[in-house]
Amino acid sequence: TYTVTGKTIRTQYKIYNKESEKSMPYFIGGHPGFNCPLLDDEVYEDYYLEFEKPETCTVPKPFPETGMLDFKD
């Protein structure tokens, strides 16, 4: 679900595991897309993303044998 409030876009995912007896490893690699320019008299370079503070993203490395992710390290 995408929700826009003022200058903020919130992305929310709901994941359901239908296997009650098994864990379900998963990883979401989604992100919003923006169709710019929005108006005829604008160009792509008129747009930018502004963050409140510096952002970092760390992704766990998969185990080569299983492809599963290691969240312990």
C-alpha cells in the first residue's frame, strides 16, 4: 500500500505465511516508481528526492548452499 501525506510517501507491505507449521523466509526488494515530469512544461531534472537525514541500507549475504539469508551477523 502506498500512502501520500503532504511531502511524505509511506510504503507498507503485508506478508502472510499460510503454512502454520513452517517458517517462511522472505525478502522484499520493492520500491516506488515516479512518472516524471507530471506537467507538460516541466522536465525530469525539475524533480528530486529529499531525505530528512542520511540513509543507509544493509542487506544480509545469502548462504551459497541454500540461498537463505543470514540475519545473525
